[in-house]
Amino acid sequence: MRRVYLDNNATTPIHPGLYSELKPFFEDLFGNPSSIHWAGKAVRDKLEEARSILAMFIGAKENEIIFTGSGTESSNLAIKGVALANRDRGNHIITTQVEHPCVLNTLRYLESKGFEVTYLPVDRKGQLDPDDVKRAIRKDTILITVMYANNETGTVLPIGEIGNIAKEKGIYFHSDMVQALGKVKLDLKDLKVDLASFSGHKTYAPKGIGFLYVRDGTKNIHPIIHGGHQERGLRAGTENTIGIVAMGLVASNLAEEIDLCINKMENLRRKIISGLIQSLDGITLNGDQENRLPNTINVSFEGINASSLVSLLDGYGIAVSSGAACRAKEASFSHVLQAMGLPPSVVMGAIRISVGRYNTDEEIDYAIPLIVKAVKTIRED
């Protein structure tokens, strides 16, 4: 059976050129990058080279990149780190109702420790009104955390405006940018973001590696993992050299092809939407259709249960999802679509289709009729 992978927001296939490039790290380049002898120095040079590449890719400085184990760890470090270090200034945090679980569950933990959190609403497009951020700010507000782009709908939020508000009020601003890396051009020099989270496996690198951007001059952040003095004392533990180098290699490749990748994903996304609309009635496109990621489709089918549709498509060899992969096994519907105020029937019938740089037109031509067939089959039962 042929298989087509259309769930790139959950994870991406590993960049095909990585194996040969990383082979030396399974052989001679095995040293600990913190060691001062030859074995450590050789690895440290490669690690710092990757740091430099990643910094250039997002418009940052090398000393603003802190390597972590994942996007989730990056967000935990940013949110807990700022909250715990600045509790003497206040205990109020502002976020949105549509954040990724790694942010929402971190904030719920902090609430159990006495912090207060304001969860701002979004409109039916999944958009946040920057004026709502202004109105939510209190004298004891120490952190604003708002994602760059939603992982389920692809909606891009007004990070620039929110950053300006945070800077004007002297409040730390963190953004989960995991879904943005490699899908939009990022230049953090122009965004008033103090901290930003990133993940490798959403961008064709292996799982188990991520990084946190910490703007130069940003102080008062407590580490959440204690041990050695790696990563400027913010993230203890021997660095995952193979993962870091892999992220750097992928970023270098993406930097050369970013415009082509964005255009390709956008064209594939439009092709899927057009094919579904021409073949099926009772379709609702969810999210902001203008301010959005180029690769993400969130679509609801009238009279359909998303879980049944995802399961049937899996039987056809087509991989899509009904929301965030981290809650795929939960018997609950999307908190994002519910926060957008969509009717239960729309929420219940929503699937996410997310294309990547390695998907092809031919794959999409193959997948569209099978999605249409699956929807019709369920509707006829």
C-alpha cells in the first residue's frame, strides 16, 4: 500500500542528507564538548558552528541561543524561569486560550504554586486582539506568552504588536515559535521578543533537540535543570551534540531554499483546498485564511467525526491528524477550535492537513481523491 505523509506539524521526516554528515559523530567525534582536551575541542567547534548557523537563520546573535532537549523544554525554561526569578516583582502572567499544551500545562503548574494567569480569548479566526493584551496588563504582570503561529489552525498571531506593548510596559515577552521555524522568514532583531522556543523535529532534524532564544541583556531567568554550567548556566547537562549539529545542518540548507520551500508549501496547500472544495459539500475552513502558515489546513466536514476520518484515511495510507499530536490519544476535542467559538459539529469534524518541503504534487494528486472517498464513505454509513 502506498503511503503519503501529511502530518508535518506533528513531526517531519529527517533531512535526507543528515546521515552521511553525522556519521563522524558516531565514530571519531565522540568527545564531551565541555572537555578541554582535543576530543572535546573538536566537538565544541562543531557545536558552536551550529549555534552560529541557527542564530543567523532567525536573525539572532550566537550568545542568544540556548540549546535544550525540545520545544517543550524551551517553553518550560522560558516561562518557569522568568516566573520564578521575578516573583518579587509580581505573579501575574498573560497568555491565550489557544496555546500549545506545553505552555498551557506549564502555566497550570504555576497556578498551583500561587501564580495568576489571564487566558485571553480569540475570535472565530483564532486571532488575538492586541488591545485585549493591553487591557489585561496589571501592575503585577511579569510575563506575556503568546505563540507565533497556532499548531492546529496555522493562524499567525500579531506578535509584532504584542511585543511592542510588552516592551513599552517593561514586561517579559515569550513566544512559542516551534511551528514558525522553516515556514516563515524570521528576524528576531525586528521583533520585540525576549524569549522564543524552537524545536528540531518540526524542521527535519531528529527528535530530542531544541533551543531557546534569549535576547541579549535579558536577565533574571532561573534554570529549571540544575547541574553543570553548560549553556550559560541556563541548561545543565552535556549537550546533545548530534542533535545540535543536525539542526545546524538543516538550518543551513533551509536558509538557502526558504523562499522555494514557502512557495512550494503554499501551492500544495492551495491545491488541497481547491480539490476538496470542488469535490465535496459541507466544508468549513478553520483559522485565519490570510494571516497563516503556508503549509497548514484545518478543515471540518459536515456530518463527520474526525477520529473516524483519520482512522479510515490511515487505512488508505494517508497520514493526517485531528489536532495536536501530544493529545491525539485523548478522548477530547480541540481546545483551540472550542476557544474560537466554533459550533460543536464543526469542532467534531475537524482534521489538520499539514504539508512539508518534501511533499510532491503527485502525492497530493493521489491523496485528494482518497480524502474525498473517505468523507463520502463515512457520510453514507
